[in-house]
Amino acid sequence: MTKRSRHERESRAAANVRAKQISEEWERAIPPERMAAFVAGVAAARARGPLPKPPDMAPGTPPNPPRPGHEPRPSKTDEPRRKRY
């Protein structure tokens, strides 16, 4: 955990309070019917829940096949190399 100075903690707390004030002022400035539609949209999004987990794939592998002529090379065989004398 990072230690913060007293000044930084106080400034962060003040910024959070100011952000909350701005949010409340914004909500009061919006017409009630638009605010109701916004709240309904947020409730619908929360009811849907998170997106399903994507399938497990190798890192950096796109879900589409490679372009023709750009297929991956076949893996090398695990035969031991001959020693050079």
C-alpha cells in the first residue's frame, strides 16, 4: 500500500467532495424526464450483469484464422541434434 502525505490525502478528499457536488448539480440541471430515462437505462444495464467470460485462448491469439499464406509454421520435432565433432 502506498503511503500518502497528509496534504495529498486532504486534497484527494477535497477532490472527491467536489466531484460529488458537481455530480449533484448536474443531476439537478437535467430535466426530470431525461433523468428518469437515464436512471432506467442504468438499472437495465445493471440487471443485465457483466459480459460472459471470453473463451480461453493462447495469449495474443486473435479469434479469427490466419490469412491465406500466413499460416503458422509447423512445430519442430523433438529429435536430438547430432553432435558435431
